[in-house]
Amino acid sequence: MTVIISKGVIYLCLATLMGYTLLSLIPSARKPAIHVPRWVIGTSIPLLALTLLIPIVSLARYVAQETGGPFWPILHNILFSFEMGKAWLVILLLLGGLASLYFSRLMEQHKLLRYIAFLLMLGVVFVQGWASHPSSVEGMLGFLAQSFHVLAISLWIGSLFIVAWFTPRDTQWLPFLAWFTPLAVSCVLIIIITGVTMMSFITPYFTQSLILPYGQMLLIKHVLIVPVLLFGLINGFLLRRRLNTTPSLGPQRWLRAESRLALGVFAVTAYLTEQAPPHEEVARTFQFTGASPLFGWFHQDAIDPGQISVMFSWWSLFFVTVALIFAVSTVLGLRLKSVAMSLASGLLVALSLYLAVMMTVHIEPSADFETNTPNEYIEFGGSFCH
């Protein structure tokens, strides 16, 4: 649980720092009046370094327990011999440079130093991508996909988070939305392309992986992105049109709602990264992880992951229709000036889409699997155990 929480904090700190350094490069005339308390950035820098260290310490503890070896030499070996350890040392150096620029207040006086700070954060993203799981699986392709995936998320959500929570209401929003909306659209396209690329080698059999905790979390992450995109439509296009006629109208509440949904995606992603990815061996992963409890609610019989397929279902069509209705309701909330209505409707869109997908899952009983695999090996919500 500690590692999962640390992953969520990593995403939040990374987005905050990336958004802050990006916005520091934008001229004052093209952004709202942003007032970020110094403790926010001052805390995010060391907190990012600390939370990136937690998975390394967790690995060292695990190795020490399994081998009976001393903890500190093992930790030292990981830091200086493993890619994840060496990457952390480089990131620590980069964050140290960022901290020196920020705490000396030199960034506020020299634009060149603000560019350097932004480049330091780019370095953090790409160094982390180099030591990531996709990079270890697929080499350069995995490295580039992971790095640009995280970069796009950090630029989009980080800027959104800073502007939503640290900007006074009485400000001019149109100059900001004029450049932020194209940036957000570009980031979404990059996220989709890189996400599909990573799925191609981490979860090539997505349908079969739905039985696994990893597959379920991946599905939940995907459906939660839909309401985030709906709020992006509201904030980037519909609300922007209203601002043309009513400049005093503030989109801050809507931006904050979008940022809350994004934090939910961060939380699910943090949990997802600690689940065993199936790659091309769903059945073998199933033997060690067991079935997800969520999948067990829909299909409680012992099954072979290879027998999972997708078939048309009237229930699925029903939930897709419900999702479309709630999507309209999400957008309609802008006309009614009800952020709560849009937020609730957006979450119901995600729930409806999740149910729609799960209703398309069809199980074809496998005689070989049921004959050769004792029932006591299969526990929904548990692990493959004797």
C-alpha cells in the first residue's frame, strides 16, 4: 500500500512541477494571475525525490528478506547497479538543480533560468522513462512511449492543476485558453497514441486480461478518462465560447472539477502500476494473481482466460445508451451552471461504460481447463495457491 500511495504522489508532484515550470515560461498577458504558495513547489521537489526512492527501498527490503542478506549493501547495490537505482540518482541531481534555482529566487528574475528549470523537469521525465517497465520490455520504443505518455499527462494536467487551484476568480481567461486548449488537445492525442503503443506489448490480449486485477484497473482507468475528456470539451470549447460574450464568467470551478477527475485517474494508475502485467501470457499471470474480485462479480465460475471473448449483448447496448445520456447531461450542466451535476454525470458515464464492457464479456467453458485444473487452485479475489 505504501508503494501504491507513493506512486500517486509521484504523479501529482511531477504534474505540479511540470505545470509550474511550463507556466513560468508563458508571458503574463497570456495566462491568469497565478499565485502558487512557495510551500507547494518547495514541498513537491523533495517529495518527488522521496517517493521515487520508496519503490527502490521496497525492492531492497524484499531481496533482503528473500535472501537473508543485509539491507544496506543490497540497497547500495540497487542504487549503483540497477537501472532504476541509477535513474534515481540522476533524478536526484536534476531535482537538486531545480531546488537551487527555485529557493534562490533566481527563476523569478531571469527567464533563461526558467527555461533551464523546464529542461530539468524534462530530464526527470525522460530519465524516469528510461528506467520504466515499458523501456525494459520493448527497449527504445517502450522508452519513448512511456516518456512522451508521462510528459503529455504532466503538461496537460499539471498546467490545469496550477491554474485551477492557484488563480483568483477575477481574471481574464481567454488569452490562457487560446493556447492551452490546443496544447491539451495535442497532449490527449499523444496520450492515446503512446497508450495504445504500450498496450500492444504490455497487454496485447486486452479482452482476456479483463479477468486479471491489472486488466480491470486498466479498464477502469480508460473509462475514467472519458469524463475528463468531457470536461475538457466543456472547458476548452463550450465555456470558451461563453467567455467571448461574457468575459467576467470564470471557468475556475469547472477547471477544478476536471482536475479532481484527473486526480482520480492518477489514483487508479498508481494502483495499476503495482499489479502484475500479463504481457502475452495471461494464463500464466492468472495462475499467480488469481481473478480480480470485480471480474468475479460478473462471472463466478472457474474459467480459462483463453476462453474469454467479446460478444454483442443487449445489456451492453443499454449501458452504452445510458452512458450517452449521462454524457449529454454532463455537457448540459454547463447550461444549468451546475458543476456538481456535470461531475456526477461524468462519473456515471464512466460507470455505465464499465458495465457496458463487462456485459460484452462472454465465457466459453474450457473442458481442458476444468479437467486439468483442480478447483481449489482458483480463487476469485485471491491468488493462485495450494
